Amino acid sequence: MDISIIIVNYNVREFLRGALESVRRSLAGGGLTGEVFVVDNASRDGSVDMVRTSFEEVKCISLEQNLGFGKANNVAMREATGDYILILNPDTILGEDTLRVMVDFMRMHPNAGLSGCKLLNADGSFQVSCRRGFPTPWASFTKLFGLSSFFPNSPRFAQYNLTYLPVDDTYEIDALAGAFMLMSRTAYKTVGGFDEEFFMYGEDLDLSFRVKKAGFGVFYVHSTSTVHFKGESTRRSAINEIKVFYEAMHIFVHKHYGSNPLFTILLRLGISLRSLVALVKKHRGALVLAFGDLILTMLTVLAVSKYLLGAWFGLPSIDYPWALIVPAFLVLFVLMLVGSYSQGERRKAKPVVVAMPAALIMLSSITFFFKEIPSSRTLLLLMTGSWSLAMIFFRYLLRGADRVRYGGEGTAQPMLRNTLIAGTGAESERIATLLLSSGFVRRYRLVGFVASDLSRIGQEVVAGIPVKGDLAMLARIIREEKISQVIFPADAFSYSDMLIAMQAVSGDELTAEVSFNVVPQASDVLLSRSKIELIRPAESPESLALMPLEYNIQRMSHRVAKRILDIFGSVVAFPLVWLGSVVFRKAGLRKLSANLGTVFMGKQSLVGIKSTGSHDRRYAKIGLVSLSDVTSGPVSGLLRNEDIDQMNLYYARHHTIGMDIEILLRKLFTNKTV
């Protein structure tokens, strides 16, 4: 047999269909004998049924879980019998001559262990990643810090993507992309398949390295091409591809170049800098508001000093800069605790009004420790009142700017909010119809729907608006479509599923900030009437009620307070528990002391949700103690996993720091359930 073709698929049914059709044509056009394997990594979009129905000649291997790219390829490589083995992505389209040209090249170059053709983007442009150099510490450094992009024609700085080499020529290179890798059986018998330590990215580099190390050649062949719709499988997953890519690069360098401390430091620094930039971009609205509050606080301190003391810097010079810095950051800290910088609260005056009395009390208290801060009650009261009014005025200015931006009266071209609707049922269609009516057009741009599974992806639901993906892909859809609002019909998904999706979005540093709303049922409206936003289209008597979907456990103020309790509690308890484990030699105490260490490191919490194994809801940290630990079940005090899930959800939605303390006290001092 001439060739064995292996395609690993994950949730790209329609791309896979196109790839298999092109493989059929290329095999027939080249007059080659071959076999085709599709290894499906537990897709949810009906890929397996499509292959078995439409491509009976294909050997379809359906896996029960996503094993990753390399490991799934290895499953089929062990069964392949062709003289050459082609690793092919499902999001590719082969030319009719591609297989013949590549097989002929391999036969004419018996020392070739691997070869790859020219890869083209969907628009016909050259895909630079199809021929690469190895990520040596220097090549990795130049790519990570952008030097390869600044100097693409330099052999010194463009070693990774080889952009200094001609596109229309054939030559030996270091490595190929995993989208198209033709391997000789001799090379396969010598080096084996992919290293399964790599989940995604890096395994193609590693295989190329081992092939070259074994004495074979790796070639880029320009005389035929393949279209590669790059990244489609990744888009169907919740993977943070940037993080996974650089972690794979680190594994590769550590494996083949030894432990290089300098490279490790530079790599981690580069990843951290990219993450920091992404986080700043994501939370820029909150950061801009906080910076404005910081400046306002300092200016009002100076203004009050001018008014009472007759000079802008009326306090003794030794008191500066602490007299400006400490009050400003304390006010910022209190505003953060009350949620003033949370999504949906930034334009409201209420958090400022709530925060100022607490800030005044705290400021009065710390004057005993910071003598540089004036302790005059008149001065403190005047400062607190002044910056409160200034911040409220600042928020009203921002609110006015928002009216203009989102379409106030007389605005010709308002900024629209890109909106997703979760669910594809009748209620979702009703909401979409209302949003598309004239009364809503000036505020919302409906981008698409999110389904419960991937089988409907690409299908239209209402007025040409398509399904963009499923709930697991929500963070990626938000990032790529620049979504600013997600609307959940109350009956589309369970509240726990909504919370998990929200947690995934908030944990994705590459997504922008987005608001979540639920169109509530009647009972929800009664419970949360004050938070309901009723909107009525001009041409419809029907109104749409939007209620912010909020869970206390995700609020910044709750996370900060919870983290403070975890640090304080673990520091206080650890010495006592550790000493008890030494004196009494109890395994339970030793385990508890280790768990307190994980709490201090932030991997667990003193109080949190309880793991239920396969039913686990990881929208919050696992706790040493949970609400279910101090609550009895309906029968003989036993709780089912379903009961624990409901309590976990209740805890997440209604969390307060007082609830944490109460749960701890019940567990520590009564050890009783209620």
C-alpha cells in the first residue's frame, strides 16, 4: 500500500467532510493505493456519524475522551500499513496532485524521513508556520518578545519561522507543522510516533527533532500546496492556545536542550508579561475608573488643604507623600470591597455612598499608625465629603458619555453592544425577535446563539442569525466576536451551567469584559424586581426583562475578603495543627496541616464548595469545609451528590464572609449539622 492517511478530529464536522472529500480526489487523481483513518477525540458535533454514513471506506476510531493530538495520532499509526504515513489536519483541503507529488518526492529522496508541502491560508496567502526552525533558547526568545516580527528577513532574528527563506523553493529545514507531515515507514520504525507528553502544540517539533537526530532529512516542498483553515479544532475547544503553545515550547526545550535556568526565567517572564497585558486590556474599564478615583482623591486632599490651611501643601513637608498616597489607596481598597469596580456597578453612585463611611472610620483608625496623615476630625470629614462628591460627579459624567456612546437621543451612529443569546429554543427565538425589532436595534447587535451541543453549529435560528457554538466554547466566541453582553433565557440552561460558563469566561484573560443577563421567569422577577431592566420595543407591546446574572462568589470584593480570611486562618491554624500532628502522631492532623498549606498558596479555601467527583461543579475553590458539611440530608443525615451540588450552588450565589465564618464556627465548635 502506498500511503496511510491519519486525521485526528475534534468538533469540526464540516471541515472534516471537506478534508475527506479532497483526500478521495487526491488519491484517485494520483493513482495511489491508500487507507484513511479518522481518530475522533470525543467530538460532540456528530462527526463520527457523518464519517460512518458518508465515507464508508474510512476507518473511524471513536475515542471516549480527548487524548490530544499526538496520542490520538499514535492510536492510528500503530494500525497503519502504508509505505508512507500522512499526518493531516481535518481543517485542510488537498490539491488533486498533492499526494502524488509528495509521494514521488519521498521516493526520489530515500533519506527523507519527513516532508511537508506549502500550506496556504483560506485567502490564498502563505502560512509561515508550515516550515520552521527549532525553538532553541535564542529562537524562542526572539519569537516570544516579538523580535522575529520586527526583523522578518534576518537569519539571526527570524530563526523560528524561517521568514528569511524563499517560499517558492524546496529545501531541507528543521521542522514541519503538524497540519501536513508525510513520514516514511523507515523513519517511523526508527523513531516511533509522537511523544504523548505533549497534549497540543510542540509534538510536531519534537517528532521533527527526533527524525533529524536519527539521521533522516526533513524537507519543505514548494511544488504543491494545501489549504489550511488554521486553528479550527482549537476554536471548538476551551483551550487557551497561547498558554498551551508556550508551555509546549518549554517542554521541548527542557527535553532536548537540557534544563536551562536562564531560558526558563525568560520564558516565564514573557508569558507573564503577555498575560499581564491581556489582563490590563480585559479590565481596562475598571482600571481607568480606579485611576480616575485615585487622582480625584489626591486632588481633593490638596484642595481641602488649600481651603483650611491656606496652601496646597499646607501640612508639614515631612508628611508628604504619605498624606496623599495612604488615603487615596485606602479609599480605592474600600471601593473595591463594596464592588464599585465590578461590571455593571461602575457608573453607580450607591457604592461610593456605601464606601465613604467605612473609609472614614478606617482612615481615622490608621492615623494612630501613620502620623503623617492629619488626625483632625474637621479635615477628615471635609476630605471624605469632598472626594465622595467628586467621585459621584465623575460617575455621572461617565454615565452621560455612555448614553452618547450607546445611542442617546439625537445620536446618529451609536455604538452597539455585540450580543449573544444562550439557547436555541422558543424563548431564545422570542428574545431574538424582540432584539431585532426597531426599538432594540440602537442598543444591541445580535451576533449569534449558543447551543447546548455542537450539532447545530452554523445553522440559522432567526433571521439569518447563526449558532456560533456550544456553552463550552463561550469564552472563545466572546473573544473572537467581541461580545459585550450574553443573555440567558431562564429555561435554556441550569443556573449551575450558567455559573460554570461565566467562570470560564472570567478566567480567560484574553476575553474582554462582558455582562451576563438572564431573562427571568415570573418567580425570579418577584425575587429580584429591583434589578430588572424592562425594555419595550417601539413597535411591540411586549417587553423584555433583563436581570443581571450575579453570583457573590465571583465578585471582586468577596474574592478579596475570602482570600484575606484564608491567609489569616491558615497562618493562625497551621502552627497549632502541625504541633498537634507531631505530638499526637495523627495522620488526620498531618493531612490537615498539608491542606492548610494549599489554602495559604491559594489552591484551596478554608470554606468552599465540596467535590462530588463526576458531578463536580468547579466554579469556586474546593473548601476544607463546605456548607454541606454542616447540613444534614433528607434521609438518615446522608446527602446525595445532587443535594451537595445544590448546596454548592446556593453557597456560590449567596456567599458572604459572614457565612464562611458561621460555617467554620459550626464545624469547629459544634461539629453538628442542622
